[in-house]
Amino acid sequence: MKPSDPAGAPTPLPPLENLPQHDGEPVFRAPWEARAFALAVELNGRGVFTWTEWAETLSQAIRDAQSRGDPDCGDSYYEHWLVALETMITRKALTSVDRIDARQDAWMRAAAATPHGEPIELGRDGTPVPPA
């Protein structure tokens, strides 16, 4: 899922040099991790959920993954974060599982249709935006 501003335009990613760092290295391994983190912080800031609700939902996502065999080596943490985020936004009726699935399908089609090295973009209707 790609966060948007109220008008529906995709929110731009922050420059990599502005992402949190530890010992000069980015805390996030990929831009999507930073976006998922920022979206959870923003939704909490807007009062959509409390940190207690968030912690319980994230903990459950991690426990569920471990019960399916996730070795819990730390490399899948933001995958659990994303599951928790999707759980929370569907629970709070901000969107539906069907809409999330449709957007993911549209994103995969756009990725397959986009030349390597070009940004992958979706229109508001979920159709790929051709590279300029």
C-alpha cells in the first residue's frame, strides 16, 4: 500500500539521507520499510489507534509468523510490521482486505510492465502510469 495525501496523490519518499541512521547506516533496509514505519506513526498521531493497540497487533503478527516457522532472525521484522499495519487499517475500517489485495495486484502488474530502473507508478484507478 502506498500512502497518499488527502487529494490522492502519492506521498513522496523522503530522501535517503533523511531516514534514521545508526552508525552512519540506514535503519531501514528498503524505502518501503521506512514508509510503513512512517504510516503507522502518522496514523497513531491522527488518533486512529493507540500505541497499546499497535503493540498488541504487531506482537500478534510476529507470533503468527513464528507459529508458521519464521525463524525470527530480525530480517522479517518489517514484513510483520506491514501485516500489523494492514490488520489495523482494516480493523479500523480505513480500507478493506479486498482493496488492499486489488492494490497489490495492480502494483504487481505495474511492476511487470515498467522497464527496469524506471519508477513504478499507479494512477488513482490502480492502472500503471507509463514512464515519461
